[in-house]
Amino acid sequence: MRALTTPADGGTEVGPTTVPEPEPRPDQAVVEVRAVSVNRGDLSLLGMLPPGSRLGFDVAGTVVRAAADGSGPPVGSRVAGVAERDGWSERVALSTTRLAALPDGVEWTDAAAVPVAGLTALYALRHAGSLLGRRVLVTGASGGVGRIAVQLARAAGAEVAAWAGSAERLKGLAELGAAEASTYDAGPGATRPVQVLVDSVGGEVFRSAYQLVERGGTVVCYGNTTRADLCLPFDWGHARPGVRIQYIHLFDEMPRRPVGNDLGVLLRLVAKGELDPQVAFVGDWTDPRPALRGVGERQVNGKAVLVF
């Protein structure tokens, strides 16, 4: 079978190569892949992995071989799930604890966009506790995780403020439920105080956003797209006592979470029209360059998906 792998010359031009068929563990189902999505984490791995390495976490497809231990869905089931960094391939073995059945009406492209982005947003917000009646600021709101976080926070009863890098990147966020939308250079003066900050940017953006968090509030970080140190105001503790700061990483969270159940919840919201995965680019998996470039250069407001 074929899969997308890192190139032999150590560059970044990922392309299809021949790889062995998956050999599933007893708790894994083999899935015929119909669509995958591109995450910024995938791009980060490009420069770190040796030549010939597999890539990809988000998968949607059809079960062609059920798990030998009897867990998970039967052959023929439409599913989405989180792969073990080998999802960009024609077939992949997925742990049955990391996949969920697709409700009727959910397209392959939407299904592929949900797993990593949706679960990251869901777990980040769960760390903040109840959101009903609270104000939530989401930085990096134009990305795949950010756009889902805005929707989930609003659905949970929060008033949501959204920050992004440019006016172009802010497009569509009001329609997703953001009551306020500002660019980073507008600064904290453009946004009212909040009880919850969900940050994926780091650096000076984090410092600016932190100034809006009220005493006793919660800060959840799930990324650092600036690749800069987190910066706090000099009086960060004295001026805002009781603020809790926490970092989460999806693949650290998953062993402690019912991933399949949580993914199923998100997919059912998609089926009911209550969650839009925000697929902004769809391309052919045999030529992933436009998708990788679009995500890497922040030209995609939402998710980029490759179809098989």
C-alpha cells in the first residue's frame, strides 16, 4: 500500500511511497482511509523525523478488519479516530479506544477534521470547569482548535472573545459565536476582562491576554505557535491572586480520557449541525504540498483536509 512519508533527502516535500500493510494488535481495527487532516503538529514533526518516517494523526474511513479482541465496531463501519502518527496512508491500524462511529450524514472531510482539533479544544475547556455565564478568551482563534473552542465554549453558555493575528484571520468567528473579535495588536484594551483564557500562541500575546484574566480565573495553554517564552506581567500574582495556569498536551491527556466516547460526542454535534469543523481547504492526498503550505503559512482559516 502507499502512505505519505518524509523524503529521503531530509527535505519537507512529503509524498506517497510504498510501505508495508498494517499489522494490527488485538485491540486495533484496520481502517480503509477516506480522508485525513493536517495539523500544525504534523508540520512540526517534518523537520524532526528521519527520512521515510510516517505521518498523520487524524483519520476517517471504513473498518475493513475488526479488532481481534472483539472491541470496537464491526467491518463496514464508518469511523473517525486518532492514529499513532501513521494515519496518512491508504490503510491504518487504529486502537478501538481512539475511534468513534460516524453518525449518518457526517461527510468524510468533516469527520477527518474533528479528532485532534476537537479533542484538544474539548479537553482544554474541561480544565476550565463550568463555563456557564463566564467570559472566555480564545487566542489563536482562527486555527482548527481555536474555531472549535469558540463554538464549544459558546455552546456551554460562555460569552466568548476571540483573538487572531489579522483581520483576515478573524473572518467567520462572529458567526461561530464570538461576541468580540480582535487582532493581537489591538492589545488588552480592546477586550473586556475574562474568567478563562485558552491560549495557543505564547510570547507577548500570552502576556497581553493574561492581563485580562480576573482574580481566581483559569488559564489553559495548549500550544505555543510563536515558539517564544511565556511572558507574564511583573505583578502577575499580586494583581491577580488565585489564577491557575495549566498546560495540556492532547497525547498526554488521552490515556486518562474516554477518547472514543468524547470523539463520539463531538461527531454527534457535527451531525446535528451544532458544531462546524471549519474545513477550509480540501486537496488530494497524493499531492499534499498545497495543504501543508497553507497550514504552515497560516493561509487556511480552519482545517485543511486531504481526501483519498
